[in-house]
Amino acid sequence: TTICLIKNGGCNPLAQTGRSKLQNQRASLNQQIIKQMRMRAGAENLLKATSNNKVRDMVLLELSYVNANLQRLMEQLEGLNSSVEVYQNVHGSVSIPLIPLGLKETKDVDFTGPFKDFILEHYSEDGASYQDEIDDLMDLRKQACRTPSRNDAGVELLSNYFSQLSLLESRFYSPNRQMGIFFTWYDSFTGVPVCQQNMSLEKASVLFNIGALYTQIGTRSDRQTRTGLEEAITAFQRSSGVLHHLKETFTHTPSYDMSPAMLSMLIKMMLAQVQECLFEKLALPGIRNEFFNLIRMAQEAAKVGEVYDQVHQSMIQMPIKDNVPFFWSTMAQVKTQHYRSLAHYFISTALLDHQINPSDDEDKQEKALSQLYDAMPDGRSPLDILRQKDERRHIGKAHLKRAIIGQEEALRIQGLCRHLRKLDMLNNILQASHKRSLSKFEQYDNEDEFTDYMDAPDIISKTEQKAEMEVPASIKVKVKDIFHRLGPLSVFSAKQRWTAPRTVRLKLEDRDLGFTLKGDAPVQIQSLDPLCYAAEDGLKEGDYLVAVGDTDCKWMGVSDVMKLLKDVDEEGIDIKVVSMMDSSSQPMPAKSATYSGGLPKTYSMICLAFDDDDKNPKGRKVTKKMSFLSWGVKNKHKSASTLSLPTADYSGALPIHKPCPTFPSSYNDSALY
């Protein structure tokens, strides 16, 4: 079982990895939350029903205990959502941690009974014969929803199940009937369960888990290498794309973690992490201490700080504020302060460490500096700042002071959250940045300058590569229908209604079965002779041919069915057909077995034959349409003139024929088409 799960993109559910332990703890907490919520609901109902003061006091006391337990469980669940270190790459320990999404938990679903009943009632087939398909579906759901591996194979597994859900919805979910299958999913932030019968909750939750899995892939990437950073960027872009697709497609999901407001915030957070990785990619080779490069990196850092500030503003809005982990909002604040401070540090270094030289391009430096601020400090011109050493030093130190203040604020905010305090790497990075700024400030410290303090202006953010969403092609992957044996979905779906399969006996009469076939699989009966044996046995125009003898032919086209029928003789063969109950919904396949005239590679299934002397065996004069099975059978009378397809050494490939000639209507005794 373990090998099978890993091979198909799932993880060993018994493997005690850090991530699996978190998921197991999450599942346990969800069950405890359900228990407490049921107890609270019962207590509240009793409180409404009773008028006994003593009973009311006891119920109120019990409610206080239940609410306290719920609060404790919610805090534990928040702690799991804050355990980002489990998802980080061990080689990427010198980077600020990224925030992943945890997978939504679900209950197992048993499709067996409802699907078997529906197959019997709707498709008129033995539901027990589809037990293997039902087992495959339940195994796929269990692997995809409970133990997907944290890589592309895990995403593919979830995507395959998501694609199967659309097929299942068409196969089994009729608009006028409930299947009786309940899907239960737990809110990833609160642990509150949501249960629905329709497929929308299931599809939306699987999409959410695809987006969450992409965040875990991005978080585990080695951000100390260019390849790892590109992998992280792609993963978070795809995560935001999946969540955006979820937001636009499923607009009324009852689970709060998939509400439009929450999804909008999550999309912003994923794109902010993309922008952070793009900055790290630029900084990976090292930041050269050169004027234009420092200006560029300052604006890139300011952009990262700006997008994290937008994320934080989204997180503190109601009602998101009550459901987002405190760890997330404080991390967004810390990163906002850190990257803004980093931007000020780069500008201070550019102004303090570099003086304009005669060989420098003054115009280029002036343009770069003028695009750095909305308004120049104290109304000074960019060229004056560049040319005057004291001005550069004065403004450079102002930026350095803002860097120090911002880094101290980041450290203060980190100390407010116990989960952030546990992240040693985050603390080390913040402390190192703060010490670096203090050290540089000491190099240019002059007590006389404190009396001339100025506040450095904000830096205009700018980026060469903006973070963008990417909807992965994997969520639209084509898969083989698990219930393929039921037939083409264009015909055999839950929305279509047709009769139970009828057995019709086919017999060859005068070298003719009395009908022709048309369409892609499944083929339809057309040009039915109402006087033929099959018509008298119940065959109708427009019937779908679903079996010939013991061979299922729901997926067979015209040529394949012809191979089964070409050897029919006078003794005949049984076929099974179904009729659409609502003719207005009956699909009309474009492909026809009749010759359409002139087009290359068009099958000519109709042959023409007439005989002046051949008598109608039943004494009736009819214009009879011959079937495609009247191939090359010469009339026993010499006067017959026959145009037909050759029968010698039939290999399944049909030759191309010109249209049959038109005969005068005086040949009343002829069998012609």
C-alpha cells in the first residue's frame, strides 16, 4: 500500500514526518471542536426550552466551560497554522520564513450504496459490477484529500481527482434527485465543519488544497539557489492563481476560509511572498556597493514592504481579523518594517558612501534621485544634494535613522507573538540588520548634527518584475473517466433520460437488415425500414445501439459496429438498444455513415441494387432502403444490376465510392436507395 501511494503521488499516511504530524494533530483538533460545538448547541437549545432557574444556571455554567474549551482548541489550531518552520527547507535557513497554507481536513466518503443504486435505476445496469470503479474512486479521494505528497506528483493527484469530480457530477448528479452523499470539510482556520450534499463544496475544497499544496512546495524550496527561488516563485504564483480561480468560480461556499474576503487576503499574501522571492533572486549574487544598484535595490525592497503592508491591512479588517492567526498578521507587520528599513539603509549607503566625480554621469544620477521621492527633502534640488557633500551626508543619515527605527519596530512586533519568538532565524536576521545599521551610523556619528535632525522622506517603490498570478494548467487536466464503461458522457449522463435497454433480433432479409447507422459512439439507427424484421421486433428510428450479442458497443463508432454485424445471416443476432425519452435533448452526431458526396475519405455505406424480375416475397411493393450490410452480394438473376461495396477480403478499411446514380421511379419492384 505504501509503495502504491507514493507511486501515485500520495504519501505514506503512517510516516511520522513533521508535516504528517501536523495534519494528524489538525484532524484530532477538528474532531474535538465538533464535539464541543455539539455540546454547545445542545446546551443552547436546553437554555431556550427551560424556564427552571436552577436548570438555567447549570446550563449557563456548562456553556461557560464549553466556550472555554472551544477557545482553547481554537488557540491550538492557530498554533498549528503558525508552525511554519516545519515546512521550511533545511538548506534555506538563512532566509526569512515564508507562510504556507495548511490542507483542509475531510471525512471519508462512502460512494458505494448511492452509486450502485443510481447505476441500477438510471443506467439500468448492475451496480455491483461497478464495485472496482467505486473502490478506485474512494482510494483516489483518500490519497488526494488526506495524504498528497508535497511535490508536483501530489498536485497532479489532487488535480486528477478534481477533474474526476466534474465527470462524476455529470454522471450521477441529476438536477431532480439528491444522491444522499454528504461531503464534510473542516475550516482550515477555525476547524468548524461544513457538510453539504452537492458537489460544489467538494470541488471548492479540493481547489483550496491544490492552492495550499503549492504554498507548501514554495515554502520547502531552497531559496539559497537560483533554481530554488524560481521554484518558489512559480509555486506561489500558481497558488494565487488557483485561489483566484476558486474565488471567481465558487462564490457561495459556506466555509469561511473560502469566503471572497478571506480568499482575497490569501491571494494578496501569496503575491507578496512572490515579490519577496523576486527580491531575494535579485540579491542572491550579492548587492554591489554602487550608486545605481543601491537605488534600484532600495526601490525593490520598498515594493516588498508595500505589498506586505497591503496584506496586513487586509488581515486587520473585520471579520478576517477574528479568523486569521495572530502569527500571520504580526509576520506581515514584521516584514513590512524590515523591508522598508532595508530600503532606507540602501539609500543611506548610496548617499553616504558615494560622492559624485567628474567622470560620473550627473544627469543620470539626478534622474535616478528625482524618481526616488514624491517631493525632494526640504525642497532641495537633486543636483544640489548630489554635488554638496554635507547635503548628501545630512539626508543619508536621516535615511539611516529611519532604517534603525524601523528595524527596532520590527524586533518589538516580533516580541509580541510567542510563535514569532520561536523563529530563531527570523530573530537572527532582524538582529543582524539592526546591528549593521547601528554600525554604519556610528561611522558617521557627530554629536553636533543631532541638533539638525530631519525626517527622511518615504521611498517610492518600483520593481522590474511585478508578482503576477498564474493559473496552472494542472487544474484543467484531462483524465480518463473512472466510469468509462457507462458510455460516452455526451449521451449517458445524469441529465439524459432513456428507456431501459431492449433486446431486438436482427435477421437478414433479402441481403438487408433494414436500417443504416450514423454518428460517433454510440451509433444511432437511421433510415429504418418500418417493414423489416428488426422494426417489427421493436427497433425504432433514432435508437442508440449499445450492444451487439455479448459485446458492449457504447464506445464503438460506425466502422467498429460494422465489423460486428457484417457476418449476420438469416438466423440473425440479438442487439440491445435504448431510446431517448425526451427527443428534444437527443444529441445529433455530426458524423454520418451515409455518403455525403464528393468529400475525400467519406464512407459510402449505402449501396444500390435493382432487379426487374425479383419479386417482393411478401407480395408488397415498397421502395426499400438497403443497409450497409448488403455488400457485393450479386443478384441470383442475371438481369440484376448491382452497385455495391466489394466483399472480398474485407479488412475493415472501406473504399471510397462515387455517389450512386439516380434511377427512374418506374422501377417499382427494385430494391434501391
